Amino acid sequence: MAVAFALDTVSVGYRDAPIVSDVTLDIAEGVTCLLGPNGAGKTTLFKSMLGLLPYASGKMRLLDRPLSEWRRKDLAQTMGYVPQAHAALFPFSVLEVVLMGRTPHLASYRSPSGADEDIARQSLDRLGLLGLADRAYTELSGGERQLVLIARALAQKPRILIMDEPTASLDYGNQMRVLDQVRALADDGMTVLLSTHHPDHALRIGDAVALIFNGRLHAHGTPRDVLTADMMRMVYGVDVVIGALPGAASSSIAPRSKEHPNGA
């Protein structure tokens, strides 16, 4: 698969204090899941990839072109971002929030057109949110807001979508719906990089997994190769059992029971 984003010995952090060092990683088409414990530096790495935070050293290439050569408008048209949290300060309607995703495609001082509104409504509809279009964003639950942020990113029509724990505030049903949508976007040709605290999510939809721990990239490969019981023990400090559930298309991870050494 073609490489969409390449990192070569990249170090990122704040005030000359690297949080993650010497990351060399090729992010190819499909879904790459970034895993690691709290504080591992996943969000900081994302911000540097998006051009929001200068990286300390190394090289980054987006679509085989140095990241430093990209104009902000071109970056915004090429990469979408879904943050893990968003403060709702003004009572914009849901449709207005999603329409903000069209901003990189508008000429200066131009308002969104009817075609832009159609794209925004299609994005809402794809996530089952069209019925909320006229609701105030400030009145939504945390989970609903997160889904709206995903719809906003889809309205942006990016080639690469970076998602920072996109399912963190969602109930189980909406988690599965979002994961299925992510998989569908990748199958349609979009490159998706998402962070998650759930290895099961990577097993469900991931083409590749990158695992960050103690300020370093410890592993990168297929979910089956990276998400081993030994690796989970090293990174998260827990013993797990990895196996296929009856009728499941992918493997699943479960904690190993202390009372039953075989995990029964």
C-alpha cells in the first residue's frame, strides 16, 4: 500500500523536552491504530503531524512532500482532525458546526454554498445524525458532540483523517457504529490514523498498529503480530488472553482471570 505520511526519526514535545523520541513510521493507506498508555505522547505526536506543534527533530513527509512545504490551507484540505474533547461555548446548530468543516474549501470572505450544505447534511446522515441538524450543539450529550465532530471532519473531505480517541465518550453501540464507519472510509480510499485505549478496536478494524511506550515506538506491524499477550503485559502491566470468539471475524482480548490461569 502507498505511504501517505512518513516520519523519519521524529521527536516531539514541549519546550525542548521530548515526549516521544526517534519515531520512524510509515503510515500507509487503510487504518493505522496508535496505542499506548496515558501520557505516552499520542496527542502530542498528532499535533505535530497536523502542523499545530513544531517537532523537535527529524523529518515528516505528507504524500511524499516535506511537511514544512505545505501551506496551511492545503494542509486543511488534505488532513482532517477529530480531537478527543471539545468545549462547547456558543450555541451553533449542529449543521453549522459541521459546515465549519467546509472552511478550507471556501474562498476568503465567502459563505458556504448550497453544495457545501449538502455535503454537511450527507456527513450527518452517514453517522445517523441528520435528525439533530437544527439542535444547538451546546445541548447535546458528550457522546453526541463527539459524533458531530466526526461528521465535521467528514465534511472536510480529507484524504487523511487523524482521530484522537474518537470513541472515548461514546456508548458501546455508538463505538461500534463509528468503528464501522472508519473501516468503510478506509475501504473507500481514505487513510485513517486513530489513537485508542482499546486493543480490541485495533483488532476489529486495523490494518496496522503502532505501539508507543516509554517515549519510544516499540512496535509497528499487523494487529495480530503486535498485539500479543507479552506486549500487552509490557505496555499495560496486565495479563491477557487473546483468542477468537465463536463467529467473530477478528480476535478479542480479555484479562486473564487470577482464579483461572487459563482465563476461563
